[in-house]
Amino acid sequence: MLFYFWGKRFGRPRPLPAKLSRFAGDYVSSLAHIYRQGRARHLILESIYRGLKQDVARYLGVPPNLSDGELVKICCGQRRIDAPKLQDLLERCTELLHNPGLSEKDLFATARAVAIWQTKNLDLRKGE
């Protein structure tokens, strides 16, 4: 009996269940909610700080593990990069990382300042 029914179906074919598509915004908002509930402000700020350094290093074509001072010094030779503002942002991030009472307001202000600086200075399409 087993060999007779081997490879045979029992019933009509059924369609596959529809795959639920998720939007990127759903992922971001749920991750933000988790971080907010866990009060992981320092973790978020560290991620923003590392991301800024990596983006600048990638734009300049240098290793991402340079110190803040070395990175700013290299940026001073670049015409299109606002090096003093970058230095201020890096110092601000470092200062806030060592602040145990980091507020959500400070975190949002810093994240916004970093995003604005990146848009003005690292937008590769600007030169086209």
C-alpha cells in the first residue's frame, strides 16, 4: 500500500498562503519602541557616532578606525566638508556618551544634527 501511494496526493492542491509584506517603517518603529522601552539611549548614540565616523571614512577613502582628531585633520584638506562642524559633532557625541543622564531630547537633537551634516557634506550626488 505504501508503494502504491508513494508520490500521490490526497486531496486537491491548495494555494500557498499569501506572504505578508512588511514595510521598512514598521521595522524601524518597532525597533525604536524596543529601544525606548529598554532606555537604551547610550546604545543608540554609540551607533549614530560609529555610523558617522564610518560614513566619513568611507567618503574620504580612509580606514574607519582613525581617531576623531585624525579624521577631522583629513577633512580639513577637503573643500566640501565642514570640518569644524564635524569636530563639534564628534565631541558632542563623545561628551554625551560619557553622560549618565543622557536625555531623549539630547539624543534626538544630536541625531538630527548628524543627519543634517551628513546630507550637506557627504551627499555624493551633489557634485553631479
